[in-house]
Amino acid sequence: MQASASDWISIALAAVVAFFVAFMMTPPVKQFAEKVGAIDVPKDGRRVHDHPIPRMGGLAIFMGFVLSVLLFVNISTPVFGILLGTVIIAVLGAVDDIVSLKPMVKLLGQIFAAVVAIRSGVVFDTISNPNFFSQETFIQIGWLSVPLTLFWIVGCTNAVNLIDGLDGLAVGVSAISSLTMFVVSLFVADPIVSVMLAALVGACIGFMPYNLNPAKIFMGDVGSQMLGFVLSTVSILGLFKFHAIITFLVPLLALAVPLTDTAFAFVRRIAHGQSPFKADRGHLHHRLLAMGMDQKQAVAVIYGVSALLGLVAVLLAGNSLPIRVICLVLALIVSIIVWRYVFRKNSHLHAPRPMEEEEREQLEREAQG
């Protein structure tokens, strides 16, 4: 796609409006969070902050993104489905930030929001053919399209949510992922997708000054779940629709860090006989802290890995085979480094410490009382 002058104007305005709305609305959202008791209290060893901090800051990101989309995007049925699902996720996350919903309730809410998007046409019905020697570049998946789309949306929603453990981490990774898909969308998608991703980048950057270490406010579940939901649905709308293996790889690479961290978390917890939804200190950022890094260093490392994988995704979207081979080798090297120096060197963390339910409930009652 070659963006026209009017497309570039819409893209620029969407990013700027989303940035200023998110930036200007974060202080009022912070005051609102304090009034309704949406406070993150460091009540267990899993958290790294040492004093209560308001959460629910994701409402500012939500307002910036939604307002910008409403102003600069032609609201088709799929776009409406994404917006409606985003509202459902935001409401669910806001309630969770105040009263701490049970994991199953959150999961059912995420599934409902995903179904709303799917019913609006946000679904992929093909997958890339892994056989490079075949003349067929993609495979029709038929009835599997709905469950696979549902799995992708819910998986990404939880992935960004679970990586939100350090100041500025989730919003920064989401901004990098959004920027990656935005750049690729300029080549393979349509203006609507580019504008939506530009709005998401702007909203994330507008919130970051308040969330970087030392954070003045956390985005909370309302922000982390919303970012994962929007990234997953917009990637389907703009990248999975194109029947080429490269465009299928782009969202996977753009979201590789949170997706990989979530996959390891679920396998780790199940292997230890725990619920996959049980919080622990085995996430990537916890392991980096255990290596002696401070918060800023750990976040910088994860930013770097995310940016490099994003660069690989952008380069893969080109038409040069040598460049694609080089990019795949770079991605493999990054994966080996992360495994060798983060996971293998921290074997003492392989048995995660679960958060005691009674202790959590007691501390929450004390915080609210």
C-alpha cells in the first residue's frame, strides 16, 4: 500500500490526538483511582514496588485510543467490533482494578469480548503453509478459524497482562509492538489499520511519562488487557488477512516477548502442579532482577529484545530473500541469548513462589479499610 497525502495526515493526527488525550487525562485518572480505591499495595514478594501506587491508568490510554479512532477512522463493522470489544475489556479491567476479580471471571469476560470481535468479522480463515516447497502459500482452516482466532485474541490479551510487572514495561513493549505492526501495515495493509496502530502508539507514548520508573501510576488490568486485545484484533484485521507467511510472522514477532513469557509461565506452573493462573516470580522480568539488574536495566533489556525482534519483522516484510535469511538468523541468536543468560542461569527460580490466597485477601481488606 502506498499511503496518500490524506492518509498520512490522518495517521499523524490520530497519533497526536491519542498522545495528548492520554497525556492530559492520566492525572485526572490517577485522582479517580485514588478515590475509588484502585490502589496497588505491595502485599506479596511478587511485586517490586515498596509503597502503594494507584492503578487504572490504562483508562487514559483507552480514552486516547478510542477517541482518536472515532475521529479519524471510517467505522466499518470489523472496526466497530474491535471498539466494542475494547470497551468490554476496559470495563472488565477497571472493575478488576477495584475489586480484584477471580481469574475465571476475567477469562470469561475476555472470551466474550473476543466473540464480539469475531462476530463482527475479525477472524482469519487461513494459515501459512509451512512447506516452503509447495506451490500453495496458504491453507484454508475451515471450522478451525473461529477457535484459533479466539485463542489468539485471548492469548495476546493475557500475554500483555502478565508481562505488566515492572514500571513502564508493558506499555513500552506494547508501543514497540504497535510501531512494528504500523510500519509493516504501510506495506501490506490498508489505511484504516495504519491509523488505528498509529493511535495506539500515540496513546502508549502519552501514558509512558507517568509510568516509567519511578512510576506515579500503573496502567492496571484496564490498560494491559486492553492493549493485548487491541494488538491481537488489529493484527488480524491488517496482517493475518494477507496470505503470505511473512505477514503471518509479523504479529508473532512483534508480540514475541509477552507471548513467550506467558507460554513459559503456563508450562512452568502446570509442571509444578499449580494453576496456570497462579501468580509467581518466574517471569522474564523477575529473572532479570534476580541476575542483579535494577528495574530500569531489566526494562531496557526487554525493550531491546522487543525492538530487535520488531526490526526483524519489518525487514522480513521486504522482498529480498537474503535479508529474510539474515533476519531469521538474528531472531535465532536473540532467542539463544535470552535462554542462555536468563533462563538457564536462574535455575533456582524454576520453582515459583505462589501467592497465598488468605494473605492476599487479608492485605487487600486492610488496604480498603
